[in-house]
Amino acid sequence: MERIKVLHLITHLGAGGGLDNTLLTVKGLARDRYEVHLAAGELAAGEGYTDWKTRARECAEALFLFTDLQRPVHFRRDLRALRQLTDFIRDQNYQIVHTHCAKAGVLGRLAARRAGAPIVVHTFHSFSWQVARAFHASAWKKFLSSAKEWLYVAIERYVASFSDALITVSELNKREAMARNLAPPEKFVKIYSGIDMDRFAAGSTSRNKLCRKFGLNPDRPIIGTIGRLSTQKAPLDFVGAAKIILQHKPETQFIMAGDGPLAPEVRKAIRAEPGIRMLGFQHNVPEILAMLDVFALASLWEGLGRALTEAMIMNIPVAATSVDGVPELVTHKKTGLLSPPRNPARLAENIVWLLDHPEDACEMSAAARERVMPAFSAEWMVEQIEELYERLLVEKGVHSSRLVDYVY
């Protein structure tokens, strides 16, 4: 029987929550109903510290790479990528094109409609205009940021008109998208970004053994953060909070797992602070989380916060910034503690409170785990995406005999 042919298109295969979401979806889609391909662009020079091509090939039935599809804006290169993607989608005759992230979302949706793809879906892992919000240090930068934000919203509205469905990874992001009139409300659907629960189930490796592996003292508090060292994650705010805490609790240990463009600045900032350590990029995130007494997130923007979700699954108390979809996970004083972004002192205050109130922190972490466990499994995410595909296939009259049997 003929299967429905699906293309997932993402800007690049560098590490990140959007990529994890995409690969889990590609891997999990039912192969008896879907033929699933993956296409991606290339990381720009110096932009990434890892590339998941091998993992991508394991998840998809076919992987295609487009060197002209890159995150930085470049008019000629972007036009080439648009032409290449249009020809590719037309030649492959995909019935569903599902795009992820800003650049692939814009060029991919334009190409899909030009190529005549029957169904076009896009997932907002975060919003493009959130980048513009991060630079308000001066009146001139505020003006430029406002202009960029207006432009990004206008572009998203335009390409949303070519979309049959728009997925957000949190209810708060869905509300923001609708408030900005990106598309009619009926186009939006919230599907939480799934986690491989088996991978993040508490392992048998002891804290003592893990601490020895990373040169940490298991008898002293360990505070950690996990994520790309980029403007979005505000690693220097985490360092600022750590320095404040170390003045009063010098026995505390701080670790940062991840790499990225701000790594040199972070190294410079912690050079005289032996209590703060950079671990670099780590493949085994559950090992890092298993050592922590508190997980801290200093982000300036987040679709939802994948590392935050993973910490909650592993029953780690969390202190996070109240940005975008994060408050949907962290209810202040119930499933964790929240502080404003760009405020290391408040983040430090919350971390200290969790350390000083272990029983309350334990209650919060238990409530947090209960909050995320049923709603954030990869299987549930894929099931909801399949239901969306099948509804759109019926609405658009794109049937295969197997699909008709499945729906009816």
C-alpha cells in the first residue's frame, strides 16, 4: 500500500531543543503509514559545536542536506536555497512538508507552496522576534530591536498564510502568536515538545561515582545549567548568580554543560572562580542532571525550555527565569521558583532558597515531575502530530487507501 510521503525540514542539525523535537518526531512517525524524510541546512562557520548528521540518518528514511540553507540572512544564498528547495519538493512529490525553526520555516513554506505540496505544517520552537527583544541596552538598540521585531512578525504573518497548521510548543506561545494575528485561531495547535522518557528515567549510577567522574565533591551542593552558551541562554547571568552565591556559600559548586559562541566570554568571567566549572558539550545529559541539587535556567527567551523539562522529569528542583513558555511549566513556589530575566541577584536568591529549604524544594520537584511526566512523552507528541496530519489529509482530500482505512 502507498504510504504518505512526509518531509521534515529544519535549518541545521546543530544541537538544540528544536532539533531534538524534530528527530524524535521523525523517528516516531508510524512507518506503516508514513515515508519520512529529513532535510537540513548547514551550520555557518563557527556557529555550532556539534552536528547530528549520524543521528539524523538513524531517525529518517532519507536525509538531504542543502549547503545554501543557513541561519544568517544572505539575500543571494537564500534565493538559491529557495529555488533548490522548490525543485526538490516538487521532484520528491511530498504530500506533507513540515518545517521547523525560523529560516527553514520561511524558505521551506514558500518552497512548499511554490512546489504545490498539498499540506504545509510549521512548528514554532521559539519566535524569531524573541531575538530582537534581547538587545535593549540603549535607545538606539531599542529602536533597531523594535524595527526588527516588526519585520519578523510581518514575515511570519506572510508565510503563515501558506501554512495549513501552526504548532506551538506551549499554550503561552500559542496565545502570543494569536495576539499578534499571525494566522486565524483555527490554524494553531499546541503540542508539547516530547522527551524520550526512558533516557531520563533515574539511572543506577550513583551520585558519588558521577561526581568522581567530573571532579566534583558529592558532599557539597552542586548547582548546574545545561544549554548552548549563546545570548538566548544568558550564561553570563548564570555566572553572575553563581558569584553572588559563592560570596556567602563558598562551599557551593557550579557547573555549566554546553558550548557555543559565548564560551570565550564565560571562560574569562570565571577565570578567578574555582567554584564555577565549564564542562563543555556533554552527550549524556542525564548524568549531569543526576548530580545536581538545583537546576538553574537564566534564559532571555524560551519556547518552553527543554533542559528545564528534562530536569523536572529527573526530580531536580528548578530556579528559572519567567520568560515565554517557562511559566507554563514552573508555577512559582509550586513546581519551582521564577525570577525576572537579566536579574542574576534574584536568580541567586531563588537558588539559595532552594538549598536552604530542602524539604520544600523536594515537594516542588515532586510536583514538577508529576506536572511533566504524562504530558511530555515523545510518544504522546508523535501521536498528536499524526492526528493532525490525518485530519489535514482528509480535509485536503489527499488520501491513500491505508489512510482512509485508518481514519474510518
